[in-house]
Amino acid sequence: MRITIFAVGDRDALDVSAVLGTELDRRGHNVILVEPDTPTTDPSTLELFVNAAAGADLIVSALHSQDEASCLAEAAGVPMVALHLEPGPDESAFSRAHGGGTRLPRPLARVLQNAELHAQWAPDAPRINAFRARLGLSPTSRSATDRMRRAGYVEIQAYSRLLVPSLVAWDERRPLVGFVTDAEAPLPTGAWVGGDEIFVDVALGHAVHDAVERVAARSGDRVVRGRADHVRLDGARMAVHAGTAATTAAVARAGIPSLVLSQSRAQAFWGRSVRDRGVGDWLDLADLADETLERAVRPLLSAGPRRRAAHLRTALLGETAVADSVQIIEDAVSVPSSRHRRARDLRTGAATTR
């Protein structure tokens, strides 16, 4: 099959897309991985999307290109699979509009989520409708989330129920597969954090590293810096990081506690998740001071969080997210919805019967 993957967004989105694309290629599919150098608002990016999607049997998209990808799939009459690295604002148990994943009463959460979806969609509506017109589609007043739901597109939830246990009951259209990581990728020689150091992700910057060093020096602990996806962390005592989905997954799979210093609602969501599971804590980076940092770090170096983190690692290593995601993608092509079949028949000139 010919499969086009739009890897638009942050490094996490690119990494997950690349892992799935590599496995699909290994299984004999013709995969095109699209990582544009310009934003989706740039005409050259839209031209790249149109050319890359031509002749595709399936379109896969990370979050930040799902509006465009859903339009291309609709115009071509082919299925689409969306990739989500965290719960979206339409998930009724969470609202990232308040405090990075704070649980709210469901009726209030639903109102806030609908308002957030509309607020996200409204500024892009003219641009997306212009794109739809270019593809021969009628204008729409619905967000990509709403259109994907109505079309029956599969939305892979590429994170673990072990960190978000309240989401255990997803339906077949939104399968929760676990963290999609390239567990077999080789690491650079010597890229191992050992000797019980406290690991600090370089993405947090020099100021955070210096603050952690000051706190660690009081008890004789050593601090090392690096990128969580470039080292083996299973020798560390704990990790201090920004709380992106991929870094949270890497630390959890290493079996060590996390301290998340968040700068966004999505990062705060993962900080809340590791705190709720008893394997970490989180602080807003804007509130960072030596005193607050020490109060957060010290409990995570004790036996309880480290024991729970080790148990979580064992459970996470039992997930088969890559294989499950690839099977879902293949099934989306082999068993398209009736809507996709009718669109494909019209495109090819075949007669349809009921």
C-alpha cells in the first residue's frame, strides 16, 4: 500500500511518525514521510501536502496537520489515521484549559472543551476552507476533530493507559496503544547514566541545571546532563525534565522517578500524571526556586517512588504499541468505512449498489 505520513509538529511527533513509518516500510508498504521546513500556513507546505498525498491509499497525520490531512483524505476518498501523543481537549475526563489536566465535573469539562475546540478552529477556518475549495470540497464550519469523528477516522492514542488509567475504556475508533518508541534503536557508545546520578534534560537550560546542582550538592549527589532520548537512563536515581510525551515515556520506561518542570499545559498534564501514579512530581518552571526544587526532589530519591517506578517500567515494557499501531493502520486500509468506499467508487467511476 502507498501510505503518506505527515510528521508536522514537535520532535515527539516526528519521532513517533518515523518509528511507525520505518515499521510499515519493513512490512513492504510504500511510505512517504513528510516533514515540511515551513509551517502549514505557507503555500509551499500545502503544495507539498497535495503532491505527497497523490495516489495514497491512506493518510496518517500527527496533530498539527490533521486539518489539512483530513481534507486531503476526504477529497481522495481514502481513510485517514490520526496520531495523538496525549489526550486532546475533547476528552471528557480532562480539560487542559485549567491547570494542565485538572479533573473537572464532566458537564463543565464538556462545555470548556467545546469552547476550546471552537477557539482553536475559528482562526484557521478561512485558510482551511480556501484549501478545501482548491481540493473541490465544500466549505465547512466544523473543526478537524469534529470532521474526523463524523467520518469515522481512527485516532491512535499513542500513550500508555498505565500513566492515564482513567482512559482504559477507549472505543475502537480511538485505540489506546501505549507509548510508541523505538526500543531497538542503538544508543551511542558510552551513552549511559550510571552511578546513581540525578539526570537533567538539556532542554531545560543552564539555569535549571545549575539549580539542581545546588540542591544535589547539599547531600553529595552528582548531576549529569543530556537528552533523554540519547542516553540509557536506567542507572540514574531520577530525572528532571520538561515533561514532553516522549521524554516522560523514556523516563518511565527506564524505571526511575520524574520531576517535571513544565512550561505548557501539555507538559503539566504529564507532570500531573506521574504525580498521580506516585512515580514523580511536577512544578511550573516559572515558580522554580531552590527551596521548591529541593522539596520536590528529596521525596523522589526515597525508596517508595523508586520502587513504584521500577514496577511501572516492567509493565510498560510489556506493551506492544508499535506492532499494534501498524496493525491498526493496515486494518484502516483493508476495511474502509462505507463512506470511504462510496467516495473511492465515485472517484474511479465504479457503480455503487445498496
